[in-house]
Amino acid sequence: MAVVHTDLPPIPVYTHCLALICALIVTALMLFLPASPEAITRPLDPAQYRAPRLLPLPLQREPRELSEPTIRHPDESPWQSVTVNPGDSLSVIFARLGLRADDLYRLLSDSEEFSALSHLLPGQAVKVRADARGRLLELIHEYDQIRGIRLLREGNSFSLSRYTRDTEKRVGFAVGAIDSSFYRTASTVGLPDPLIIRMAEIFGWDIDFALDIRAGDSFVVLYEENFIDADKIGDGEIIAAEFVNRGEVHRAVRYQRPDGVAEYLTPDGRPMRRRFLRAPVDFRRISSHFQPERLHPVLGVKRPHRGVDYAAPVGTPVQASGDGSVVSVGWKGGYGNTVVLRHGSRFTTLYGHLSRFRQGLAPGDRVRQGDIIGYVGQTGLATGPHLHYEFRIDGVHQDPVKVDLPGPEPLAPGLLADFREQTDQWVQRLDQHRRLALAEPRLSESD
């Protein structure tokens, strides 16, 4: 049987494409259309639901909290603060902060403002607020933690005001028993250096803190502490103090008179201040005592030494030991540069071997106790820097270390009631602290 081959025409390509598209459409309809009409209207069974499954997420770092942006009023500019350095002037500070020169000129041309800002001291603070163009809006110059001035812009000029911050005064105390030196013990119990020096000044008429202090001496001090906003900013005056030296009790309380003058008195109203200082210089040691006869270190012969030599560095200030007037200032033979003072009709004092005198000191000048009259030196017949000090009563030399110094006048009777009202509570506080100190066990250095 013969096979007949018939040539069929080829199927066009677009026919294949149409067939593929139709197949895709049919498949999609079968997947997404419900199987029956009831499936469309039948309500869903709640039981068929399952709670959603929560999948754990990978741990992530929590973002840092961002502070809210500070929104400033157009007139509110940030403060800048600088600390005054040695040699700084207002112009230097203005240049450092980028402030305009015309504002500096306005401040310097005003006499009151210039006077207030012309004495910048190292360590003081200057705070300024300026606009974006560098125009000064406000300036605060803090003299210290309590006082200062404020300049506020008003148009093209500045208003100046002075301020004083309120301080709160509290009472601090220190109690100590001396085992080596007063300074070391006082520092150990927390007494600040200025108050240690003040203690020596208050009791300096009765106690020589260079020579008289002994192990076993004790002290109690009540003093002011100054606070601003619960922060301590410094210490004030000593209110009351007690010093037991060689078994003898010395007490002092601070009393402010109605005229505002403050002084230290004994609890019975007798001033602590004597007519004369026991030693008129801050000395390291006594290099030569008062002696009726000694071998002179320069001349090599025996002769009386009618004063006391206080060894101290060259330039140490020398004070007038009492109120009086200047008799002479100048060169006095072996004494070198010498000052002689007269104190009333009976007393004179001499200060020898000075390196120089206080500028302008001249005969006839009045001096107050504690005024500087010269400085320690080595002029005249001297082998080392020291002050030669003489004390005379009715022209007769006395030993400055041992002489009974004239006592002070007691408080006027009319002030005694006011004195008692101010000071009785502090005397009672001294008694309380002393009893507590005696009740505490004393520890030895080995403990």
C-alpha cells in the first residue's frame, strides 16, 4: 500500500502565544474562584481561626535618646564664660570672645562702667552674652562668689547694677590636743590656715606660739562657715575660742560694738588686745636673748645685749608693737637701719638691722599696733638677717620676752549688758565642746 505524503502549511508563531495566554487565564480562574456558589455565602467558622503566631525578631540596639532641641527666644543668646588670667584686660577678653570693638569703646568711654571693669584680677570670672553679630547684650563680672556687677544693653548704651548674693552662716567647730605643734594639730582636725593664723593673733598677747606651746596643750574653736545654696564657699570670723597652755585656760569671744567695731574680749569683758605685741615679727627662732653681758659676735668683746634678736628671712615685715609715734627713722651706728617709736609717756621700742623702711615713714608719724614700719635685714653690726628689738620703760631696758606688758582697759560698763547678750551662748558652747573633748578617750600615736 502506498503512503501518500502531504505537505501541511506551518503553524504561525502568534498562534502558539495565544494558546499560552489562554492556558494561563484558565489556570488563574481555577485557583482563585470558589468551587460553588455556597462557598461565597457561607459564613466563616470562628473555630477555623488560630491565634497569630508571633515570631521572635532579632535583638537590636535601642536608639540613644536625643535631647529635645533648645528653643531660644530671638533675644536669648548662650552665655560664654572666661577666667581672668594674669595680664588680661577688658580689650583682651573682648578679642578672645569675638565681641565687637564699638561696644568695648562704649564701655571704656563711660566713667562709671570703666571704673567698675578696670580692676580685673586673676581668677575672677567674666560672663558675657552676645548676639550672632557679636554685639554685647549682657556682661557679668564676678568679683568673688558673693559680689559682682552686671551690665545690660539698653539700645546703644548699657545700664550698670551691682549685686550681692545672700549667704547662709553656719557654725563650725574644731577641737584638738597638741602633740607636736599647734599648726600641725590644727590642720589635722580640719581648721583652715587663715583661722589658724587668726587664733595665733587672738591669743598672741598671752601666748608666744613659737616658744610657749607644749605637748598636752589643747584648743576649741567656734567659727563661721559661709554657704550659698547649700554649697560652702568659705569661712568667716572666729566666734569664740579657748586655748589651754601649760594648764592655764585662755578664752576669747567676738563682740561687735553698737558702732560696728568688732573685737575679741575675755568672757568677763576684758579686751584680748594688749597695748603691745609680745613679738613684732613673724620669726623662726630667737638667735640671741636679753643678757646683761655676752660676747659680741662681730666685735669679739663682752658687752650687754639689751634686746632680743628674732631670726627671720630678709624682707620679713616688721610691725609696730603698739600704738605710738615715730621718734626717729634712719641709720643708728651698730644698729644699722633703725626705727624708734614712743608709746605714751613711759614706753619706747627700738627696731634695728632693718633692710629698708616703710615708704614715706618719717619722724612724727602716728602708727597703729600691727602697722608695718620696715623689713628684716642685716645692716649694721650683724652676722645674719634678724630683727633686734628693744623695749624700754621710763628709759630702762626690759627683757621683751619676760616683761609684764600693761593690760588693756576693760569694756565700758554701759556695754556690758549688750556684750553678755551677744556672747553668753558662745561661752556655753565652748563649755559643751570642752566637756565632750575631755570625755573622749585619748589615743596614743601607736594606736
